[in-house]
Amino acid sequence: MRQKVIWILVSAVGALAWTVLALARGEHVSAAWILFAALASYAIAYRFYARFIVHRVLRVDDTRATPAELKNNGIDFHPTDRRVLFGHHFAAIAGAGPLVGPVLAAQWGYLPGTLWIILGVIFAGAVQDLVVLFFSMRRSGRSLGQMARDEIGPVGGVAALVGALSIMVILLAVLALVVVNALANSPWGTFSIAMTIPIALFMGFYLRYLRFGKVMEVSVIGAVLLVLAVVSGRWVAESGWADAFTWSPETLTLALVGYGFVASVLPVWMLLAPRDYLSAFMKVGVVVMLAVGIVAALPDLRTPAFTSFAWNGDGPVVAGALFPFVFITIACGALSGFHALVASGTTPKLVEKESQIRVIGYGGMLTESFVAIMALIAACIIDPGLYYAMNMPATALGPTLESASRAVTDLGFTVTPDQLAATAASVGESTLVARTGGAPTLAVGIAEILASVVGSKAFWYHFAVMFEALFILTTVDAGTRIGRFMLQDTIGNVWKKFGDISWKPGLYLSSAAVVGAWGYFLWAGVKDPLGGINQLFPLFGISNQLLAAIALIVCTTLLIKTGRARYAWVTIIPLAWDIAVTLTASWQKVFSSDPKIGFFAQRNLYQDALDAGKTSLGNAKSVDAMERVVLNSTVDGVLAAFFALLVIIILVDAIRVWVFSLRRRVKTTEDPYIESELWAPSGLIATADERRRMKAPS
């Protein structure tokens, strides 16, 4: 009875919050209503929908040994405490997307983003993560592309392998670009982030050799060291060491490429798992603090429910109208194909028991969605004039605070040069103008909320920058390792030895190839005259959602082939929506005649200007800059068309398999049942029965 009352109250709070958000027009709306709507919706979805999928659709079996138990090699396969694994998985999936996408999408208003983030994660994003994790775990931790190759066939399978790997490269490049934009010329931020690497290494050795299994103990130590890293970052920035940590975007690019390679080849316990757990500890802690700060400060949303940019498509941050672009701008946090690579990459090789996939797969994605909601709120509570001054390209804003103020005024918003200077000084930065990429805007919003409760804006701003960079770097290092798995799987189809992930030459060669590929696009983004994030983020969103379509196609195929066809609607419904939205966006980015939207229209505009002998155009102020725009736009357009074509091929081939599988019984590549010799709790917090079992003598 008590549980029924609790769930009735949760449902009532959620219904009230959604009603306020839906009906409020013109008056001030508290950000707390978004917070309450999200938390109530997540709680109901996890308790009822996730449980239904785990027990009725997937039918998990804790008596079955997982790949981590069967193939434990201490490098990639290793039974990992579910709390550490939740941290690793959450940290790996929660990269730039839930931070950047909602911030950029704020230009359309707060309501479109809120609806997509919450409803999208419940019925699409968390479902994808959960189902992919389950089927990969049942197949020795195989990658998404390899599962497609095994279950769909050579045509769709090869298209999936190529598509997943090439899309992965774009995703990692954009994630890394956000780090570069956040840390460029910021000694405080760069030093703090650099210190997280030795902290993570210490935690890895501490858990493995000094105090095995003492997770909470090392968590406290890591948290204290993180705070010290932020505090000492300010001392470094004000000392003679500042120049040593004041890195240009180009220097940061090379450093990230080197870090990605090293993190990919080191044993998972040494750097990846402890760093990701450290990051997750930090991420969840900051998000909880932010939620508490919102309830305490009750800031109003200064962005309306819908802006004029939602309908006319003339937004200066992201070109295009609300449909379909809000759904590709906000990817991670609602639905993200990248997550399927993690759920079929590192995570399935580390799961102790099958029942843990509910909290890791579905729960981890809900947590990431909550991060996205916090990012949206942070972007919508700051002054709109400051928002556009931070997120428009530098070439559009001009070289001075006065020119930036005029550019924002031309949009219909007001921010004075003095206000821009004062805001930058209040957070300990020389300027905030054209700090694109979303991360600096989010840091300002976080600083506004938390400083209103306790502390200074400068501390909270740089704390938030480290928080964001930790998010993204953990995705870069885990993503590079996953890309290495995918490349080895792909080449392993023709060269078996290369597919052995324990073979060192293959490990090093594939890691170098992956970081070299995403490093190229990162460099191109850093040097792009139109603002790399503005150019690459639409391609990031499209490719990410097309990758989600591939994942949902594979999930649907496996549900049908494993005798679960009656439940295939669980993945078919989000697949249909994702295909409709993303192919529409792809069509517009490839074929639109508007240079602000279409890649090839933009390419033709600048090429025609070059052919006419012009030496500058728009935001490209030199011939070299114009040529870079032509090259980058051409590459973006070709890739957008290529990715869409691959997904269409995969879908058509998969439908053929669905029809065939519904007519007759078919075999799948699921591993044979082997009884487990391990036992572990299912959730993050052990139940009373589980605690009694843990205390009982073995």
C-alpha cells in the first residue's frame, strides 16, 4: 500500500509539472518545473517500463555466466563491481552531447528540448542502450557492426560495419573539439584536467594492488584530489606556471590525439575504468548539486517556450527550423547511436551478472538525460544577449566587445560591452565572446546557479569547465578503445589474427588508425573559419542519430530472430521516428539551396566567389579561409549523403531478414549457456536479501 501511495504522489507531481510547462505563455516560469517533470518521468519509466523490458522482453538469467566471467583476461574482459561499471558506462556515454546539444538547442526555446530529452530517453535512448547491451553480452561482447554482420548478412552487415566505424570517427572528433574550445588559452582549466590523469592512475593501482575492492574508500580519495586539482588550478593560473598551461587549440589537438592513443592501449583497469569512475563520481555529484541549487535558488527561465527561430529557421547558433533539427542537435540525452557502441564495446565485457543491465543500460541513460536537462536549464536561465554573444562564431561577432554587442543587437537582443566584460571578469576569464561549443555557456549557467547559493562565480565556472572536460575526455578515451574494437572486428573478417584484441601489433595499429582519423577532423574543425562546432555539430547530430537507427535495426532483428517478435514494437517505434527525422535532416543538409543549411549550397557559394576572384566572403576573411570552407563543406556533404545511403541499405536488407525470420525458425550467433560461478547484487544499492547473502559465510 505504501508503494502505491508513493507512486501516486510521484505521478501527481509529474503531471502538475508538465501542465505548468505546457500552458505557461508569457509569464515567468521557474526552472524547477522542468526539474520536477524530468525526475517524476524518469522514476516511473525506470520502475515500470525498464522492468518490463528486462524481465518480459529480454528475459535475463543470472545463472548464466557473462563474457567477463568466461573470458577474464585482465585487459578488456574483467568482472567489474556494478558501481564502478555504472560509473564507467555512464562516463563513457555521457560526453559532449548532453552538455552541448541542449545548450545549442536553447535557441529554439526551452519546451522543444525538454519534451525531446525526457520522452526521447524513456522510449528510445534508454531502450536502445539496454537492448544492445543485452544482446552484445549474449555474444561475447561483440561490437554493433559485427552483430549486424552476423545477424543481417553480408550486404547490410558490411554497410553497418563501415557506417558504424566511420560515424564513430566523426563523433569522436566533435567531442574532442568541444574540449579544445573549452580549454583553449585557459591555464586553470588545462591544469585541472591534466591532473585527473595521474589521479586516475593512482586510483587504478590503489584498487588493484593496495586496497582491492575498496570502492567507496578510493572514491572519497579521488573526490578530494579532484577538488584540490580545481583549487590549485587557480594558483597555477596566477603564477609563473600559467604560460606552461596556456595551450593553443592546435597544441590541445595534438595532446588529445596522443592521450587518446595511450588510453586506448593501456589495460582497462589502469586508466580507463578508474578515470571513468572518477568522472562519473564527479558528474553525478555536480548534477545533484545543480538540482539542489535550482530548488534553492528557484531561477526563472529567461528563454521563452518557443523563440521565433523555431519557425523561421534563421537561428545564428544552429541553422534550420525546429523540425527536424532539434532532434539531431539534442542527440545524447535523448537518443544517441554512440551509446550503442559503448553498450557493445567495453561495457558488455565487464558486466558481472545479466540483471545488472537494467541499472547500467537503462539507468545510465536516464542519468545522462538528467544531465541534458540540467544543461538546458543552465542555458535558459542566463541573459539571452550573453547566450548569443557566447555561441555565435567569432567572425560573425567581430574582434571587439563593441562589435559583438552590435551583432547581438542586430538579432533583437541587448548586451552591452560593459556587461560582456563584467561577466567575463566575474568568472576569471579574459573574454567569453565566441566561446562556442556549448561548454562555456553551460559553465556560466552552472556558476550562476551555484554561486547564488554558496561560493564565487569564478570557482564554480572553472569547476564546471573541469566537470565538462571530464565528461568529454572519458568519452574520447573510451570511444577510441571502442573504435579500436570495431576496426579489429572489421579487419578480422578477412584477417583472423588482426581480430584478436589481445594481439599487440593489431592493438597498436588499430589504435593509431582510429586516433589519426578523428584527429584529422578535429584539426579541420579547429581551423574552420565558420566555427568548427557550427560546421561539424549538424553532421555530428545526423551521423549520431543514423547510428542509432543502425542499432535499433540490429535490436529489432535480434528480437525477431530470438523468438521475441511479439515485443519487437519496443524497438520498431523509436526506429520509425528516428529514421523519419534523421533522413529528413540529411536530405536538407545535402540538398537545401540555402547556404546556411545545405552543405553543398555553402560549398558552391564560396567556390563561386573564389572563381570570381574574391578574396573574402562572409566570415572567411582570406582566400585560404574560403578554400577551407569549400573543402570542409564538401567533405561534410559527402559524408552526410554517404551515411544516409548506408542506413537505407541496412534497413532494406534487415526487413528482408525480418520477413524470412517470421516465416521460419532461424539460428542466431548467441553464445551457448554456461552456468555462472559468480554472484553479485543486481542494483547499485543491494537489497536486504542481497546484503544478508553477502554477509553469509561462503
